[in-house]
Amino acid sequence: MDSSEPFLTSLDDAAAWRDTLDAAGKRVVLTNGCFDLLHAGHVRYLNEARALGDALIVAINSDASTRELKGPGRPVHTAADRAEILRGLRSVDRVVEFDDKRATGVIAALRPHIYAKGGDYTADSLIPEERALLERIGTVIHLLSLVPGRSTSATLTRLQDSPETGPRGPRLAVFGSGIGTNFAALLGSIDDGSLDAEIVAVFSDVADAGILDLARERGLPAFFIEPGKEKARLSAAAQKEILDRLKAARTDLVILAGFLRILTAPLLEAWHNKIVNLHPSLLPKYRGRNAWEQALAAGESEAGCTVHLVDAGIDTGRILAQATVPILPGDTGDALYARIREQEHRLLPQAIRDYWASLQTAGTGD
């Protein structure tokens, strides 16, 4: 290929080429992604995708949308460079670029016969609007084989974390559904040096949550995740999006600070013993919502808060730390919760620091 030949094909030209192939009775396969820092997993994935049909079009996220999806510092390579590398593979016939986070526009324009996605997806975790469009235009959806252990995030981690750099604090992803007082306490502890940590992403299931505003004010990656239709749980597509973003941010610990959704597989499996929750009661007493109100109604003499690991149950994971507050005569729920929050702000940074130190001592921090 001559070096002057463009490696990116316009969407219009790719659509016209698709129609030519279709008229000849040939099948076009489409896949999409950032394809930053190409590795063996990508190569295997693309070879398998190409074998499904007669031609393979790869749609890559633009530099701007890659940055939005993966966070600051990404992409490592520009779209032009990524396209040139991809076109150097025998499996790839055309590369197109798109600016949106979703590939819906590309799918609508190209109308592929087959749509291929990586094996870390399931039928349920595909983005609903993309899946609906594919089904409407009659595209066959094919989930490719998973290539474990190969990812851009893992490559970056190996490059940036080495014995020469010495001990480091955890990279935290914080989840919240409200105004973010515990998130603010974490920021304060990091600022004053009492917690050696870096916040790499902030998530909320509420579009206008205060925690997202706080994150943006500090210039931190802040993401609203469309939770899906269930009241207390995240949809499979939402969890897949979170999983991808956590990996891209090279997250060490996930911190749930007032997050009102239940996490399930695959997040629990991918971050086994690395998801930490803050709960406003002295567990194992008073699980679930409004735990301080439960303690007050039960006539307890004290209440408090607990930092614990998240497992498949509701507030049943291993307890890391607790703090108590007295329940005073005539206490109201608001007054009691205010005192509990004071302890939450102190306890959470301390528990994260101590738990991360224990992981490093055990040799399981990275």
C-alpha cells in the first residue's frame, strides 16, 4: 500500500462499497471499538470476525470519543495511526471513524450482514439501542471468543507499574447517587495527605447527582450511567459499560459511597474483594435502606456505620471497619443520620488506607 493512500474510509464510501458487495452476494462484517494499542487479543478477535463473512469493516472511535470513553490520557495513538495499523492486518478491509460514544449511526449507515462483538459481551449487555437497530435491519449478531488477559488497560498497567516505582496508593473509582458528601471527604483526605490515593473515575446512576458536579469541578472523569428499567439494580448493559470504564481507568478499588443500586456479576467477579461499600448501620444489624431509621425504631442505644466488602448479598460482605454513635433521648432520624455522617467521613478514608495496606502486604494489590 502506498504511504499516501488514506487508511480511513469515509462512511459514505464504505456504505457504497457495502452495497456493491451485497449486490454480488457477499456478506459484510462490522465490528467497532477504540482499538488503541493493538495487541494479540485484538488480532485474534479481528481474524475471527473476518472469517464470518467476505469483508470486514472496523469502525473506530474518534480521538474525542475515545477520550470520553476511556478517560484522560487516551487514546495513546491517534485515529489516523490506529487506522493505519489496523489496515496493515490481512483481516481488515476498511476502517471508518465515528465521533459518538455509540456505534448506532455507523450501523444504520452500513447495514452490515453480521455484527461482531468481543466475548466479554453477552446478548443482554449489548447497548439496547444498538441491539434494537441490528434486529430491526436483520443483522446477525455474533459474539466472538473471549481472549482473557489481553487488553489495552492491562498493557498500560504493565508499562506504568514497575518495581522501580515503589509503593503507591490505590486508584479509586467512586460511585454515588446523591450529593457526594463522602466523596468530598475522600477528596479532603487525599488533599491533606492522610490518604495516599488517586480518584480515576466517578459514577452515578442519577444524571444530575451532586457527586458528578463535585467531580467535574475537580476535573475528574465523571460518568452518568443509564441504569436501566429495574428500580434497584443496574441493567446488564449498564454494568458492561461500567466494567469497560473501570478497566480503562486501571481501577484498583471500587468505592460505593451512597450508591443505591445493587451490583451483580460480572462486576462482582471482575473486582472480587475490590469493591468497598459504606453502610449507615452497625452491620450485621439493619441492612438495606434507611438503616438508621431501623435502628431508631428498634429502640437501640447506639447506631453507627460500617465499611465492608461487597459480595452477592445485601450488606453481607466482610466487615473492614466500624464506628459507633450514641442514640440520644428524643433523637430524630435526621439528627441521628447527621452524627453518623460525621463518622462516615472519618471512617471511609481510614478503612481504604488500611485495606489497601493489607492487600499490599498480602501481595494481591495489583
